[in-house]
Amino acid sequence: MHTYATPIHVVRAEQPDLPVWCFRPDRVTTAARWFRDTFPGEPFYAVKANPGVHVLDALWAAGVRSFDVASEAEIELIHNRFPGARMAFLHPVKNRRSITRAYKEFGVRIFVTDTMAELNKILEATDFARDLTIIVRIAVSCDGATLPLAGKFGASADDAADILREARRHADELGVSFHVGSQAMKPTAWATAMADVSRIIITAGVTVDIVDVGGGFPAIYADDAPPSLEAYADMVEASFEEMFVLENAELWCEPGRALVAESESLLCRVELSKDGALYINDGSYGALYDAVHERWKFPMRAISGNGRKLRGMQEYTIYGPTCDSTDKFPEKILLPAGLVEGDYIEFGNLGAYGRAMASRFNGYGEYELVEVQDAPWPSLYGAVGAEVVSIGSIATL
Ligand SMILES: *Cc1c(COP(=O)(O)O)cnc(C)c1O
């Protein structure tokens, strides 16, 4: 991978035709160290947030050894790259063959369920293995989550008690988990969820070895900043103390977004400027799904393609590259005035659910990847951000 000082240097050197992922490995290192040093439990990285091998390698180098995987492809990816890694197969609905392969070929021992039927499937597909860790996922309220996730998965309180009792009979280790939803803006969501789950454990009357508090820890974008990550760690730690679990119970979490969001930005080329509209080379079918469909406000800046100074600001309509008329930003965007073909727009903090979401629709979806060393974007991990760039200017939506 080629290394440049900043994306401005990428533009000067390459005038890139493809959208360029600008990877900042130190952002992964800092986030992984924060979870290791400050979060009270073991992080299982949710691979779906960004399965790029350079990102995975940076996480591994920073000491991440546990991975939340949801499919055979993710299991093979992690197994082949890091043979010693610990994997938890945390999709509540698994294909039977996938369970067997995970157990027999890839050494997976940790499986999640939220129904009795899935519990039976796990037991049958592993020939009633005696060394399973079964995690029962419980539905909790998603108060404060930007992307709530309770609609689809998680056992109700009544069902959970039955599943916990049955799982306890077969599991070597028994855990509970929940997911408060992604980009959760309120640390109190964990306090509520952990108190609810604790009551269910008491109702079930089982001993519990593991409490897995899921993912959902936030990243910072261009709109309201979330509370500090320390506030989340403190809330989880205090709530764990109150739970009805074994004295030596383990605490786990499944961060995706919070570990990788700051690690990549995307540099897009303006292909046409017309009547206040910019047509750029990535969009809603590429890495900008959340920007278009969820109306998320990513921090942005413009970089001029020819080194001229950008002055003043103007509002633009922004279109992605595909023929679909929904491939268009939902609101006008304020950027430096007079952008033309060959200028660039960089979207910051797009390391989570960016590349992971990109499709090949209409023949787009190919990217270049470089490493850069600047730190222009807002961060939840301390002293970086808001460096002034010489050409181009930072513009937040
Ligand atoms: C997506 C997902 C995660 C990661 O969520 P983030 O919001 O990225 O932290 C963790 N666990 C499960 C089960 C998930 O589906």
C-alpha cells in the first residue's frame, strides 16, 4: 500500500480516477488500545463493520484476539488470516452446515441463539458437543440508538428464561447477550438493558458465566457528538456490578463501529459540475449508503484538483454515479464555492459500514487504497482533529 502524508498529496500525485480509501492505521491502534485499557471487558471485533484485511491486520497488531463473526465467509477470513483467533458465531439464525463447519473445521466454540429451535440446531449440528459456549441473546429496548436493532433478533423475557434453562443443561459455559442498536447515543441504554437481563437471569434461576453487552458504541460524525466513550465504559462497569451473575463471570462486548469508524476516509472525484450540482464517483450503492439512505452527516472537505485556493462557500446537490435517481444526497451540502470536474471531496470517519456496504451496481464499486498520516477528522479518542489544510477547506454539512 502506498503511503502519502495527506489526501491532498494523493490528489497532487495521482489525480486518482477511482474513489480512494485513505487508511489511517493509528486510528485503529488508538481505538483498540482504548478498549483494552479502559473498557472493562473483552472486545470481540464485529467483522461486518469493516472486513478489509489491512483493518483486520491493524486490529490484530494492536492486540485484538477475539472476533464476532456472522457467516461462513467471515469465519474463513478470520481463520485463514489469524489461525489462533477466538471467534464467536453471533448470528442468531445460522445455516446448519455453517454451524458444523464452524465447529469442526474452524474451531468455533461460541454460538448465539435466541430461540429454542436454534439452540436445538446448534446442539444437533455439533453432535451435542460438550465444550460449547452458548450465548442467549435477549431483546432489550433500543432507547437512543440511531439504528435500532431490536425488531429482528432477541428472545422475549418469557422465552429467554426457558432457553437459558435448556441451554444451561448442555453448555459448558452459558452467557447472555443483547444489542442496544448501532450508534447508541445514550450510555443509559446499557444500564437499562443490563438490569432487565439480570431480572431474566433471576427468573430463569440459572448460573451465568458470561455477560456480553454487544456492540453499538458510537463514532463521531458531523452532527451532535455522542457522550465520551468513558461514560459508556463507566456505565457498563457499574451495571455489571449489579447483575445477578457468578462472582467470576466474564464481561464481553462486540464493538464494530467504534473500533474502525475513524480509520478510513473516502476521497471522491467530481466528474461533472452542473448548475449547482456535483456528480461524484461514489454514492448510495457504494460506501455512502448511510449518508444517502439514513441521512447521516459525515464530516466532509473539498480538495482542489489543480492546487488553486478554494474560496467562499456554496450549497450543492450531490449525486452518486449510478443511474438510479435515488442515488442522491437527501439534503444540499455546503462546500467551497466553484468546485469543478477534477476536484475532490473527502468523506471522513467512513471506516465503519462504508466499504462493507459497497455493491458493484452499475459497474461501480472499485476502489484504490492508500495509507495517509494526517488527522483532520473529529475523534472520540482524544487529541487529534481539525487541522487546517492549506488547499481545500474543511466543510461540515
Ligand atoms: C452489527 C453487530 C455488532 C456491531 O455493532 P456496532 O454498532 O458496529 O458496534 C455487534 N454485534 C452484533 C450481534 C451485531 O449484529
